[in-house]
Amino acid sequence: MDKISIITPCFNEFDSLPIFYSAIKEVTLHMKEQNFEFIFIDDGSKDNTLNIIKNFSEHDSRIKFISFSRNFGKESAMYAGLINATGDYIAFMDADMQDPPSLLPEMYRYISSGEYDSVATRRTTREGEPPIRSFFARMFYKIINKLSKSDIVDGARDFRLMNRKMVDAIISIGEYNRFSKGIFGWVGFRTKWLPYVNVKRAAGETKWSFWKLFLYSLEGIVAFTTAPLAIASIIGFLLCFLSLALLCVIVVKTLLWGDPVSGWPSMTCIILLIGGIQLFSIGILGQYLAKTYIETKKRPLFIVNEDNINVNKEK
């Protein structure tokens, strides 16, 4: 009998957890031939998220929980769930109901056939999102797919069901700066994509502001491609070539027609342009140096404050 572990990162999800738990229980009733394990990761919530998870666990022995000492972020929560999941198949599901639990039986049918190592979901629409946010999201997927070798599908969600082979490969990537969507694509394996129409949150508000998503996208680009460094080098080379060409033009012009007084506005604009490009290039280099600096510290991805399973307190 196959065992399915469902990992649910939670950060201030007190309002949506009862709805999610009721929905996932309903799904398991129709999957009686499989055993289930629910791993809730409390990512330093400030509300009563942990208390309601504890209440669930008192009435359902399948429920395990890990509570962090502070908010370490969703990536750390996902990794904590992976290293503690004991199922033959492991799934990520958000508690806000934007990952429809009703898709789980279909996902299991595909992956249990042995044809796929992972069944992932992608949104076909972004209904309910602000237009500016949707635009930048689509641009991010286009950019990172052109710059990196990772296959990151537009609209891809973290909601996916994976076999043990793929999960072990993901766990083996122990880097601190994690970008799971990129890791899923980088490890490869056979993936079946299930499209679905976007679902609004069941309760509460999203924890992902535009600024957080922007920083997260930069994390993904820096983590999975060095193309920005190459682009900065190319721009520098082109500017050097352009400056030499202009120098030749100035020399010839001076020899033929003398040295008329040039306007300072154009010179100021050129200086500002070159200075801005230099600062931009230094900023790109700084991002890679910063990530390397953080990696070399070897700090744990998370610290556990409380749990009801045997976990590594620091990982």
C-alpha cells in the first residue's frame, strides 16, 4: 500500500487551515487504498496557526507538525518537510486552497503508473491578480527560461506530487539560497503537467507582496544562471569599443576642423550613462558575491522550536 506525504507550509494561515483540512480529509476518503501523512510546517506564525495544527493532531494521528523558532521562509519550510517525509510519494500543498486538493487523485493515477516521476500543476489564468503583477510574472518566466537551463513553466505552482527518487535528488541539493521552482526543473525527471484555472484564496490575504515576489525572482535568476555576469561583461566591452571609435572621430574632426566648444549637457548625460552602467554591473557582481558569502557561512536553513516528530533541530 503506497504512502503519500502531504507537506503544507503555513505562515499566519489560521483562517484557511480548517477549510483546507476539511477538504483534504474529504479527498483521502476517496483514496482508501493509500496511507497518508500530513506534515504541517509552522513558519514562525504570529497568529494561532500552531494551536489549530496541534488541535488537528490530537484527533488525527496522521498529522505531524514542525514549528520554526522564527519565520525562515517558505523555501526552508518546504525543505524541512522533504527531509522528514516518509511517504513513497510526496506532495506540496498550500493551505490557502489555491492548490485544489481535488486534483490529488488524478495526480496519483498518473504517477503511480510509473510513466512519470512527478505530476505538477500550472495555472492557465491569473484571474484575480493585479494586472501589473501578472505582467511581471510572465516576464520573469520568459527571462529565466532564456537565461538558464532550468525548465520553469509559466504559471507553475509548487503544488506537485513526486516519487521518492525525485525527492531524494532534491534533498541532495543542500544549498542555502533555494529556489524550488528552479530546482524542480534542474533535477530533471519525467514530469506531467496538469493545467487548471486559477483559484482564489479561501480566506485571509496573500503573504507575497510585489516586493517580496520581485526579490524572490532575483533569487531564482542568480541561483540558476550566471548570464547576468556575461551580459555585464558584454556591455562593458561594447562601451569600450564605442569610446575608442568616438575617440578616433574626435581626433579626425579636430585635425580637419579645429576644436569647437561642445555643450556640457551631452557630456553630462554620457557620464551619467556610463556611471549608471558601471553601478548596475557592480550590483550584479555584488548579488553573486553576497550569495556566495551566505553559502560559505553554512548556517542552518531552519531551526525547530517545537515538533511532534523526530527531526533534526538544525538543518
